[in-house]
Amino acid sequence: MTEMTFSQEEKQEILTFVRSTIASKFANANVKSLGEMDGKMAEMCSCFVTLHKPDGALRGCIGNIAAHEALSDNIAHNAINSAFVDPRFPQLAAEELNDLEIEVSILTPARPIAAPEDFIIGEHGIILQCRGRSAVFLPQVASEQGWDREDTLTNLCYKAGLPFRAWQSEDAKLSVFTAIVFSEKEFN
């Protein structure tokens, strides 16, 4: 994947598309497709779609680390999945949609790192694979939670259902990625 950039207008178009895609499930309607955006929407790329309640609490977040489809399709699938399939939450109700804030994170491919010190808080998302389990945090999570590197890695272990210090074991593999992150609050 080449390095992508998105204009403010393209970001707004993507966010509007996510909201329309979710709303279409309540109205049993079709959604207008995303524009091509100079071919960016056709590139194999992964994303996460995150839904926040008015108080900032998480309401849904689903995405993919590895790219397996065109970005426009990945955005559409993750919009629906974040609203209706996230196992941590009940399915979104129609009356909740207007109050939600939508955030999209478009990911770069993950790359392995040699040591935990190579993970940069606020810049990198982090993936832990260990003992047949894995977990991921998007780049914004550690900063939003006020975590340092060790707190982030410990919470990543907790999320993966591993002992808190599993990230220090020899069989632990860490990878990082970056993301273009934007949300509706930028445009309100």
C-alpha cells in the first residue's frame, strides 16, 4: 500500500458513508457507494470503525488488521459490524444512531518489532501474539487512556486473556502499525 492521505472533504465523505451505511440497516435501504478518491477506495487496505456514545464511552469497534478487500468494502463491512456484531455490546438501536460519534482508523500494514522499546505511544498501534492468543490496540488507545508503554502492554495481555507480563516472554511477538484517524467531532 502506498502512503495514503485524505482531504478534509474525503474524510467527511467517509464518515457520512459510515453513518448512512448503518442507517440503511434500519431503513432496509441501499446506500450510495463511496467515491473512488483517486483510486484509494479500490486499494487493499484495512480499517476500524469505532462508535462512541455522547459521553465518550465506547459503543462499538470492529475492524481488520490484515487487508483482505478493497478499502471501500472494508469500511462498509466494519460500519455494520461495529453497530450490530461487536460481541461486547447489544445491537445498536435506531434511536441511538443520531447521538453517536463515528471514528474511522485506516491502517498501514503491520510490521514486527524487535523490542517493546520500538513501540511509540501515540504513534503506533500495537499487536501482541503469544501462546495462541492475540490482541490489538489502535494508536489512539494508549494516549486516550493515559497509559505508558508498560501499562499498554500489560493491558494488551489482559485483553488477550494472558498473564499480565506475557509480553515479556520469549514467545511473545509484537508488531506495530500506524493509522489515519478521523472522527465526526473534527467536523462539528
